Amino acid sequence: MPSEAEDYRTLELERGADVNAIRKSYLRLVVRHHPDKKGGDARKFRQVFDAYKRLMAPAEASQPRPPRDHHNGRRESQSRDDDEGGYDGYEREYDNSWHDEWFREFFRRTRDKKPGYQDFFDRFRTKEAQQKERARQRAEAKKRGVDWMGRDKKAKAGDETCHTCEQQTGINAKQAEKHGLLFREYRAHPAQRVTCWGCKTSHKSVMTQNMAMKKSWKANGGKGEKLGKVLDGRHEVFRQLRREKKSFHHQPVTDDIETRNSEYFWVADLQQHAESFEPLQRKRKVPSTPPASPPRKKHAPQAPKTPVKRERQPDVKQEQR
């Protein structure tokens, strides 16, 4: 891994430059070396990107936590909903996964125009601030156990309630169409299952096939003995659920980032199939023992040695004289 001094040289800066100088130099070099731009160098762009990521990580970690704002969680977001595709994106650490897509979309939109550097810098700084705020909202929402986008509402008398938490209202057709969820598939379940957005994004009510195979299941509705990863490799279970119309698709709608079209299965249905299989035998860890060393040979006790007094021999040189 390159040293800190090499990262500063990659960004054409002196060691100890402040965060604002690092960001400006990064944007200037990105405009010059981006592979989507004519004359760009993908290898050089990657070096600049990695150097910027390493230098900005300590600065982001040292920033104080902003005060809690209850109104921010009620604003709708147009960014990619990472946790919809199976990725738990609740970390507060610096997230720059949107950089490549944002630059690509920016160059595409401004292909015929030539925006100034200051305009480019202002747009990037605004987008970066939005990503930080959304990461903070996701972290706060996870602690409270609600949907971070503010789509969930407390169920009132006569409202359709989530079958998992039994507190929030279920997803309606208007919300499903706005956020890319196939409402017809979602409501085609024979048991008419309902979930709220919070239980969906936290995977308490639904999960993908990959998650179900990696999950260690338990008996008696998840409260009994451990069954292990009994659904691992059981592709016939998911094929059966598809035939019975017990799954649905969701592809989050965004303006600038291409999202994943994920297929979700209901946890209650997966629990029933998991309990139908025999529990997996748990492998017990055998403590490793060091190899036994051969016993030492016992020697017979020896008698103590008595010192021998030697007579002093005359000096030969003195006798010759």
C-alpha cells in the first residue's frame, strides 16, 4: 500500500494539506484523467481515486457527530437504496461508492457544454454532503428500528398492518410504484402477506435467496433449537415458492445510479421449509494438543568431583638463564 507521502504526491500536494485542498486537487485530477473523458487514463484515475479515499478517511472519522434531527428522516431520497439489494448500508464511515457513477453521469450531461471548474466543484460538494446526511439518517433509523426514508407510518384503526412488526402500515400501491416495487407480485401471495418498509429493508419480513442460504435457521418459528444452514443449496425450495407466487421483485428507482433488480421471498415461508429439513450436525471443534515429547533419560547420580591440587612446575626460562 502506498505511503501517505506518496498519496500526497499523487494528488500533486504537499504533505499536510487541509481537507479542502485535497478535495479540490482530487476534482481537478479527476476531470483530467477520468476514463469517460477523451484522453483519460483509467490507471491514473484509479491511483488518484485510491489516494483521495485514503487521505479523506481519517478526516471523515474525526468529524463530530451532527445533532439528531427528526425531520430529516421524513424527506424522500432519490439516491440508491443499497440495503434493498441485500447490502447493509448503515455504516457511518466515508462512503464513496457513488463517485464513479456520479462522474460518468456528469460528463454525459455536460458533453455539449463546458461547465466551469467552480460549478463542478460546487455540484460535487453538494452531492457529497447529501451522501453524508443520508448515511447518518440510515444509522439513526437502524437504531430506532424504522425505515430511514420516512415511508412508514403508525397504523390506525382500519389500516392494513405489517404482519411482522404489527405496528406500521403496509406498503401501498402508490409507494410501490414510486419506489420500483412490483405491487401486483407483492400482493399475489396466497396468504395476502403484508410488510412495511422498515421490516423489508431490515430483512425481518423478506430476504433474497442468497441471504436465505447463508442464514442459520432455528426451529419453532426461530425460537427453538438450531437447525443450521439447511436451505443452503436447496434451489428446489425457491423454485417451488416462485411457482406458488410467493415472491416479488423490487428495483429501486433513482435518477443517476443504476440499481439492482432483486427478488425477495417471505421469511415466514422460508421458515416453514427450513423446519421441514433435518437439523445439520454441528462440527465440534477438537482442541489441538501439542505433540507429546519423548521422556527425558534419567542419568545415574554422579559422585561430586574433588578438586585435584597440581604442583607448580618450575619456570624453564629462569633455569636456562
